[in-house]
Amino acid sequence: MIMTLQQHLSLAIMAVFIVSFLGLEILTYQDIKKESVQDTLHLAEQIHDILMSTRRVYNQQFLNSGIPLTHKTLGFIPAHALSRISNDFAHWNDSGLYFNNVSDRPRNPDNRADEVEMEAIRHFREHPKEKQRFVEFQQNGKEPFFHYASPIRIEASCLKCHGDQADAPPTIRDTYEASYDYKVGDLRGILSIKLPASAIEQRIQNRFLQESLIHLITLFFVFLLQWYIIKRLVTDQIATLNKGMNAIATGDYEQRMIGLKGDFAQMGHTFNTMSAEIIRSHTVLKENEKRFRSILNNTQSVIFIKDLEGRYLLVNRRFEEWFHVTEDEARGQTDSDLFPTHVSRIFLENERKVLQDFQAMEVEERFEYNGREHTFFSIRFPLRDEYETVYGICCIATDISERKAVEEDLHQAHETLKQRESRLRAILDNALDAIMTTDGNGRIIEFNPAAEQLFGYAEQEVVGQDLATLIIPAKPQHEVPPTQHNAEINLFPEIKLRREIPGKRADGVIIDLEMSLIAIHHNGQTGYTAFLHDITDRKQLLKSLDDTLAVAEAANRSKDEFLANMSHEIRSPMNTILGMTGLVLDTELTIEQRENLEIVRHSSTNLLRIINDILDLSKMEANKLVLERIAFNLQDCVEQVCEGLAVRAHQKNIELYDDLEQDLPLLMGDPLRLNQILTNLVNNAIKFTFKGEIVIRVERIDAPEAGDAEPCFHFSIADTGIGIPSHRIAAIFERFIQMDGSTTRHHGGSGLGLTIVKHLVELMNGSIWAESVEGNGSIFHFTARFGRHSPGPDETRPASPRTHWTGVRILVGDRHATGRRLIKNMVARWGAEVTEAEDSTTFLAALHHATATGQPFDILLLDHSLSLPGFEETPSREPLSDEDANIARKSKIGLFLRAYGLDGPFPMEQYGAGHTPLMDACRGKIIRLVPVHVWAKEQKFETQFRKTILLKKPVKSSTLFQQIEHALGRIVHDRS
């Protein structure tokens, strides 16, 4: 709603009234407050004067009256009497005013100064010339008050009681121990007068309300008078003028101003004259606008006008059609309101340049709109009024997208032709083959540098000459006349042929050429381009290669026959040597004889392995190695490899583990060759590992293609050995290559093992690679594919053990984390409750806890590596031979079990009553995992223990399952 001038003036007057009233009241309140504070100060000064006079008169009257100073009359002293007067004053006056003479060293406890009064005392000591202090205080949680203080100084009459203590009256000396030794003029204390601020504030408010009411009434009457005068003399006249102006604004130019007075009457006359002129000008303007609109809307260019703030004032019909917005919708909008950001940014930047220079600007504007890229040629210029003031911008833009597209196509085609010509010239000049071009009559028109070098002619010597008579010999090797060559070419205008022909150099030498010939059509004529290559050396080489190939094939046949014969002739005696050596080793031999024969067997085995590697490699290179395809169990294959190599690993104190997925399927493939791959890789791991562990892992991976019938498996052999230098990893799968030149001398081997493994893995449709950090071990990976095996009706696959050991408690002791994890995973999968022990401390703690809680273990599953220091020398129940005692010292766990009574009756008489056994910690069997090479000796010692079962490492999951079943007697104890 739009307010009238009268309403505006009324609001303005009212605002002035309110502001004036508020300002007046603020000043009034400040004056009243100031006066009230001054009145309060004056009142305090009057009270001070009265109290001080009363105090002095009272003091002199008491001292001069001759009244004896006793404990009864001591209260008449002014220092005592003044506080009682102040308390009595409250019965006669309700202002809350309080006064007293106080000191920082009072004799009367009622006269002790508080915090505010102490501040005043300190103030007077710091400013001895000041006579009074008047301050307003605000205290947290308390009523504010005004504090008046004046200093009380020692006078001559005061020295009688406050001077030398020896001269003081007896009653004073007997009563007080303090407040002596003052001198005339010393600050004894202050007269403190406290006046509550609430009483003063109440007086201020009462007076302020009275004066505010007077001011409000006065200003209100002034406001009414002003409003009436302005309405009568101004707003009514302006309302009449406004009514006429509104009529003209709505198009009623017949409106006339009448009834105006004074200066407004002259304004009315002027307005009436202006109305008549507007009627005439409006008629002319409508005619001009009609013509302007006709021109504007019939042009093919986009035209628009904006104000200086970028808002559209006018757009033509072409603008509406192009941008799909009407003039009414565009008016008052900016580019950012109508167009995408990238378009509006272009318009804004160009218009800013026009407004900076105030000059016309021609520019091509390219932008994407409605999914198409457009280019406009725009002319922008500033619009000026009759005073040359710029008030807007006009733009005339023509769509030149099609013309620019044609220009760009022509330019691109021209550039492409230039580049093509440049490339063709570069190819022609730098080609290694000779290139010649002829016209339809066989005359040379192009002759490249390679042709100059091949034939020995300069380009200017052969251009225009006949190709056949110049370069092709008169009697070629095929006895075909040159004219016949031309005739063959001319008969086939679309010819594209390649043939071998003889050529003649400038020095007359005949050479063999390979010619590629194509036809070229230009300006209605057919020419030819020939690409010529000298094949004289190649033909001679081919003839030599044919002869060499015949010799090589004969040699290869001889080699195959030799290898076939040598395979039998070498392997047979080697197997005989190994067999006979084994037989001799089974007989009674001296130590020296046995050592010599062991050397013979070891060397023979290595030699046979090298021979087998060479023969296998030969078969692979001849593509004569074919993999078998039979049914096999992958888990059994891996476990057999571990079992076969366990002795060698354990002899080096290396732990050998197999980590397999469960429920591996039956497969179709060549288990012998898979065994060969794994054996080779694990042998290498053992060879280059001196401590730690070797882990064989097998896991099934997804087939690379959906519906692939052959599952793919990922194998990895990880060791903690010496590792491989990074720059040698890529070469280790090449034949006769090892990690360094000294490896063969230190570790043996032919360097063919990994080469054979790589060939075998590729035959299994897999790949092999290695990861290693020198000094931190290696991991060899390979993948392999096998066929699926569907068991027949007579074939049964052993079922995997299923969970049925719920409630069985097993303690697994192994200092190797990998061993603990694998054993735990196996027995936990079968449903047992597993507790781990990595050393003797945790092992003993688990046994003690089992005894204390009455929850004994059903099985103790212990690895030979579990270290139990302190039990090597534990005495046994029976005397042992020297050999058995030596074994017993190594069998730490066995002695430990006997010492703690876990494997039979506890020998109390040998260990004493103070040694607490753990006889209730295990109520079942003890299964020990020991290396293969010491199993027999350990078995001999463990026969003394009736509860111990020995298993060879690495243990098969099926074997472990069966032994635990046997140890449990297939009975699960009820723990309820």
C-alpha cells in the first residue's frame, strides 16, 4: 500500500515528536539524577557536620564533666556511642541511611571497617589533603548504595586515650591492648555514611514521571497544531496536484488543475499547459514508435537495449524468437537471470568494455546455447541523452554461425591439404624405397632421393624419360620385352600389383627389384606410381637360408634321436647306481664308508635331477611335452609335497606349513607335473632359507570369464630367506640364470628349475611371478587351471569332517604364530574350543586356570618348538640309559609333562610336598607334533608316557582329525 504525502508528513512529524520527546526525557533524567546525587552529597555533608560536632561536643563534655572512666561509663565515649546512635536512628528514619566512625585498628569491634570502608581509609592515606570521598558502589547480589567518607584524625584531646599506653586511664589500659602511640594529625579512621541507592532512585523516578507527563502533553498539542497547519496549507494542495498527475500517468491527458491557491495556483496553470503539450507530443510519439517497432521487428538481427545496470529495457521480435523469451519477460531482467552462466559472462564482459571507453565495439561472440554452438557478430554502442549522458547500451547482433562454419571448413581443408602435401613430400624425400611416378605414356615425372641412390641417376636426368627404356633392361631375366610391360600396365588402369623384376643401374649393373605398382587418376589421365626395393641381397640370403635350413633339420632329427637314446642310456645306469648305493647303505658299514656312500648318493641324485631337467626342457622346446589329464585330489598333492620335503626343511630348523582352502574339489589334470612345480619351488625356498618358515598357500580365484568350466587356483610359496635383488627378479625364470654367479657354487643347481616351472605353468594355462625384498624373503606366485571332475557311481570322495566337537577344550601350544593359526583354524572349524599358548608362561597359565576353574582340557596339542626352560634337567621316574637321557634332555615337553604329573602318577617323593602338580589340568590325551627326522628318537622316548601321541610334521588335516577322534574315544564329555 502506497502512502500519501499527508501520511508521510504525519509520520515524519510524529517521528520528530517521538525523537524530540525521547531526547528531552533522556536529558531530563540525566539532570534529575545529577541533581539528586548532588542533593544526596549535600545531605551527607550536613550529616557529617552534625555528627562531627556532636562527637566533639560529646567528647569534651564527657572529659570535662569529671565523670570517672569505668567499665560502666566506657560506653559514653563517642567512639562507642556513635554506633548506638546510628542503630537508634533507624527507628526514626526509614531511608536506610547508616553512619558510624570506623577504623582499620578499632578498639570497639562494632567499629571495624568493612571492605568498602577499608578502601576509603587507604584512599585518605594516599591523599592526605582530601577532606571527603563520595562514591557509588555496586556489589554482586546486594543493593547498590552511595558511600560518603571523611577522615577522622587524632586531635590533642585524643592523645589521652590513644597516646602513650602508660599515660592512658587505667580502665583503657585494662580494657584495650591496641590502638596506642598515635600523634596529632594521624589518621585514626573515617566517618562512614552509607545511603541506599534505592531511596535516591525512587526520588529520581517520581520527579522524572512528573516532568515527563508535562513534556508529553505540551509536545502533543504542538504536534496537533503543526499537523493542522501543514494539512491546510500544503498537503491538501499537493493532494490536488497528485490527483492530476496520477490521471496523466494513467493516460487521462484531459485532466485539469482547479481550485488551487497561492503558489500552487501557478503550478496548476503550468500543469494544465504541460498536459496540452503532452497530448500533442504523445500523438507524434505513437506514430514514431509504430515506425520504429516495424523496423525493429522485421530485421534479421537480434536487437536489445539495456540500462547501465544490465537490465533489459527493450528487445525485438528476433530476440524473442532466438532466445524463446518475450519482451515482457525480459524487461527488467539481467543476463544472469535469462541465460546460462557461460553465456551471460560473455555478454557482461563485452558490455563492461563499452562502458569503460564509452565507444562502440564490434566483436564476434561464440557460445553454446540449446545444445548448439553459435557465433554472433555484435555491434555494441552506448546510448546518450540530449546532455550527452550515457544512460544505456544498445546491441545489434547477427547470427553468422553458418558462415563461420563454412569458413572454418575451408580453412581446415586448406590446412589439411598443406599438411598432407608436406607429409607426402617428407615421405617421398625420406623413404627408404625408391619411388617413381609416371604419366600415362610411361614418362617419369617424380623421382625421389632413394631412387637416385638406387639407380645412380639424378632426378633432372630422368624426368621426362621413358621408364621402360631407361631402367628396365632391354632383355630382362624373364625374356619379356619392355613394351610388353607397358602394354600390361596400360591394359589395366585400376592395376594394383606386386612383382619381382630386374632393374638396370646407371653403371649398367643388373639388380633384382621388388616393385609395387598402383594406378593414379588425375585430370582425366591415368598415371602410375612404382615403389621399388632392392632385393638382390635378400634373394641371395634366402638361397643360403634354404641350404642352412636343410642342414639344421637334419641336425635336429639327429639330436632328437640322440636325446631319445641318451634318455634311456643315462637314466638306466644312474637309477642302478642309486639303487645299489641304497642297498649298500642298508648293510653294516663303517662310519667313513657310510659317509662316502652318502656323498655318492647325493651327487647321483643331483646329477639325475639335472639330466631330467635338461631332457624335460628339450621336450618343451620341441613341443613334445604333453600333460596328462587324470583325476586327482589337490589337497593330497600339496600335502605329499610337504611330507616329502619336511625332513630337509626341519634339518635346517625351518618350519614348513601348508595353508589350504577347505573342501577343495576333485580336479582333472596332471598331478605329477603339479608336484614337480611345487617341489621345485619349495626346494628353492629351503635352499635359500636359513631360519624362519615356508608357507604353501592354495586358494581358488574367480574364473576370468563367466561360464568358464575350468576353475583357476592361485598358489604361493612364501619364505623368510635371503630374498632376491630387485634387478634380478625379471631374469630368474630364464635358463641357466640364478640370483648371482656364486649361487651355484654355494647352493648347487643347474639354473633350469624355474625355466621348467614356467613352461609347465604356461602349459596349465597359468602364469608365474615373484615378489621379493633382498634380505626379507620371497614369495613365488603361480596360477593354474584344471578341469572339473565329476565322480562316477563307483567313486566316493571322502567327506570333510563336520562340526561335532562342541564343548571339547583343546590347548594349542606353539611358539610359531603361523603354526598356531593353522592348527587353531583346523580344530576350531571342527567345533572345538581353542586356547593358544605361545610360550611356557602362557602355557603354564592356561594349565593353572584349567585346574583352578575345574575345566580341564580334553586335548593338549603341543608343537616341538614350545620352549619350556627349566625342565631340561628334571629327573625321571625311572633310571635312563645315556642315550635315552640325551634324548630326554631334548624332549623338554615330555619331561615337563612328567614333572607336572600330566602324563602319569605324580612322583611326589622326588619333587617334595611343596611342588603343586597340575594333574587335573588335562583329562585326555596329549598330542605332540615333531619333525620327521627326529620322530623315531622322540617315539622311543615318548613310549614311557602312556598319554602321549606323536604326529609327524607337517601334519595332514585328515590325520590330525583321526588322532583327535581317537584321543577323545569319540565321546564328548557333558560339561553340565
